[in-house]
Amino acid sequence: MLLRLFFIVPIIMCLVWIWYLKKHNYTAKQGLKGFAYIFAFNAIIIGFFTLMIFVTE
């Protein structure tokens, strides 16, 4: 269950970001930094939860 969230949350966040960019007439290239922040944030969260799974085993 938790593993599915690791894949779904970044996809949902990217879709929301794309929606925001289109609503405000920005291109995907202009929003590239936002995608980087989304992937970095999710990588940190995934890393934290993975660490917690191994620590609490």
C-alpha cells in the first residue's frame, strides 16, 4: 500500500503543477524548476520512509 503512494503522489503533484502552469499561461520549460522541487521533495520523503522501514524492522 505504502509503495503505491511512492508512485502516485509525485504523479499527482506533477499533474497539479502542469494544471497551475497552464492556468497562468506558463510553458513547461518555464516550470522546470518546479518539477525539480517536486521530485526532490518526493525523493526526500521516500528516502525517509524507506529508512524508517529498515530502522523499525
